[in-house]
Amino acid sequence: MDAATLRRICLEFPGAFEDFPFGPEASVFKVRSTVSGGAQAAKMFALSVLDAEKLSVNLKCEPALAVQLRAAHPEITGAWHMNKTHWNTVGLDGALPDDMIRDLVEDSYDLVVAGMSRKQQEQLGWARLAGK
């Protein structure tokens, strides 16, 4: 997967936007609802240095699944400088299928949105995406 495809996937989710809080080299993909009430801070669901020689992305993951993914795929490791219980680094060198990477990005987005207020989730249309 290339950087442009990763960016497109991350930005296709409702309320998703790209930010650069750590400098211009680190793309941070966040989600924010426009509904008032509840925390209005944007929440990160993906982080990547898109012009890195070896492209990878940090994604949030349920702890039990994170361990299973790391055991099954050498391209998936505990995320550097992040809570390794909840975050994985996924190598994008072509070893993993693009569909799997897209699913991992969506899972990360879903985990972050699940922590938002119900009103914010509804504004994002999250219940529809989750099939609820």
C-alpha cells in the first residue's frame, strides 16, 4: 500500500481529518464530531510518517487481538512510543493485503468512535457503519 492510498482510506470515514501536531512529517488522522455535548477534542485513530522510506501506520487495536495479530504477522508489531497494549505498528511493504490494512484502519476508527458520546456517534452515522 502506498501513502496516497493510506491517506485516502483514513479520510473516507465520517468526521475524519488529517492533522500535524508533531510536525509536518507525521500525519495524524483524527475523528471529531460537530455535535455539542461531550468531549469536543478530536481523537487519533491513525498515525503515519507518509514520506518514510519504510511506510507504516500506527493503529489502535483491542488488546487480545493486538497480541494475536503480532504473533501471526511479522509486519505487525507493538507501536513505537505508544501504549503497546492498545496500539500496533503495521508495516505497509506489500506483505499484508490492502483489504486487511483497510479493515485494521476501520477497526481503529471504530474503537475511537466507541469512546465518544452517543450523540456524537449518531452524528457520525457510526451506528449505521457498525450495522446496528
